[in-house]
Amino acid sequence: MSLTPDDYDVLAFDCYGTLVDWADGISTALRPILRAHDVELDDEALFRHYGEFERDVESGSYVKYKEVLGRVLRRFGDR
């Protein structure tokens, strides 16, 4: 069976972890901010907190991902 591009209108796939190194990006962005406030977290704690904060933010009403990231960062500051 061969695939013909004209048979499809849309091609979708999840790019996080495939095209984008999500974990490295989050770590690279957060660590300097946390260090500036004398906060040191190992990878396990960093991603555990990030996951918790992101789930909480995304469980509310819809907001753009840029806003999700901002709210997650503020939650690190609150904690």
C-alpha cells in the first residue's frame, strides 16, 4: 500500500519529545530563574513540581499555552 499525499487534508503529530526537547527546554528556562532566588531543585523535583503546576493551570478554563507557562512560573515563585 502506498500513501498518496493528495488523499490527506491534514497531517498532525505530537512534536514534544520528538522534534522539541521539551524537558531540556523547561530545565534551561527555569533553572536560571530559580537560582536567582536561591532555589536549587534536582531534575525529579523540578519536573514533579512543573507537572503539578501545569496540570492545575490546565484544569481550569482555556488559556493560551504562553499563559499556561507564565502561570506555572508564578506558582514556582509562590511555592
